[in-house]
Amino acid sequence: MSDEKIGFIGLGLMGRAMVECLQKAGHPVTVLGNRDRSGIEEAVSRGGTEAGTARELAESCDIVMLCMGTSEHVESRVYGDDGILAGARDGQVVIDFGTSLPTSTIEIGKALAEKGAAYLDAPLGRTPAHAVDGKLNIMCAGDQAAYDRVKPVLDTLGENVFHLGELGNGHKIKLMNNFFAMTTAMAMSEVFATADKVGIERQKVYDVMSAGPLKSGMMDFIKNYATDGKIDLAFSVENGAKDVGYYRQMAENFGIESRMSGCASDTLRAACDSGDGGLNIPEMVDWMTKNLGAK
């Protein structure tokens, strides 16, 4: 157990699971939430401390962790009179576990470096259920010395912890990963919806496709819902649309024309625009079934 004080901002499903894991391992944790106080109350009940502002949390902690939905959310906690940057100090390490825009990540890193603090981007793979047991995949990037310092804490949270080079690389790879995942998920959802339209059983389609090199974990996530009504991937359509949108923005920022992301982006955005952004990604099978013929 590290005796360094950890501050954690963002106690959604993933964040609260990570905090529970850290506390079970004996790490002292200070937390900061938003509107939903249930994660805060759980952490405090296990001996955690609640901070009033991000600045207050940063001033009292050696390692600051963020697990938030968007770059805008992260920036709102970093900048301003009550932000992390205002309370940052020499030798501190700040870690963003969310899926953020690399350009935003790099700018935050520069600002924190001026205060003597190090910024790491460390987006996550797997689910809150894995987080509770310290079984996450962690794609960390940034200063090597800062990474080495916090590696024991990352090992508490993750089964597979990668160091991927310079700051921003973690978010770049995460966006590429999620673009590919969402494209696969949308394609497989359409396959099952098309099977319904042309009169072929979903299971038979899957049996043929999965017998070859197309078989993947994402295919199985969609299949398990399509044939058994089981949701193995609790990841919202809204989050999927955000991540593919961030991938497209990243590509544009680097002068790349993404030829493959448009279909997944348009489909996910259409689902959000129809009021279905709260669906889990596997439930896009139902959305496709209803909307495949819509013009």
C-alpha cells in the first residue's frame, strides 16, 4: 500500500468502483462528486474524505485522479479559481482516466507542468465490475518518472497496465480502439436487423460468421443481446457517439480524413437524436430493427 494521499474526482459507475478498489487496498482517498451523492456517501462510509472543491482536493492530495465523461468535464475541474490547476504543486501527479481529446490533454499537461506537476492520460478498458476487483486495462501515457511513481497504485486498479509513451498517446489509442469497437458493433447490429428482414434466424447468421476470422468479443456482445437478451456491454449509445466524434475530431486535428468512421458516427447520432442515447450499445440491434428502412 502506498501512503500517498489520493484524490478522486468523478464518481459515476466506473469511478465509484475504482474508489472502492483503492480503499479495499488501504489507500487513503479524498473524493469530489457532482449531483449524484451516492458514490460520495459510499466512499465516506468506508473512511474516505469529501473535498469541497477541486482546488481543495488538489491541495490536500499527492495523486489526483479524474474519471469523467468528456474533455469539457475534465477542463471544468482543472481550470478556474477552484480548479485542480489552482491547487497543483511541485511533484504532484494528476491522472485522467476518462476518454478525452488528445489536444485538450496536451494543453492541460503544459499548464500543470508550469506548476511542477505531471499529467498522465490513462484511459480504461473493461467494466466497473472489473474495476472493483482491480482488473482494468489501463492505457497510460506521459512522463516516465511520473508513471513509475504511480505504477504501484495503477497496479492496484489494473490487471494490464501499459505505458504508451508521450502524453496524449493513451487517449489517441483509446479513441482508435473505441472507433473500431463502435464500428464493429453498429455493423453487427445491422447484420442481425437485416437477417430479420430477409427471413434468416439470427443464431444461424452468427454461427456462420463466428466460425471464421470475423469472430470477436464485440461480435459476441452484440450476439448475446440479439439472441439471448443479455447485456454484457453496459456502455451507452450517447458515450459511443461521443467517442467516435472525438476520434473524428482527432483525425481532423492531425490532418486526416477518416473514411470509415462516418457510418458509425451517423448511426449513433441518429439514435441520440431520436431520444435513444440512453440505450446500451447492444440494444442498437432493436434500434436498427425499427429504423433500418427509415429514410
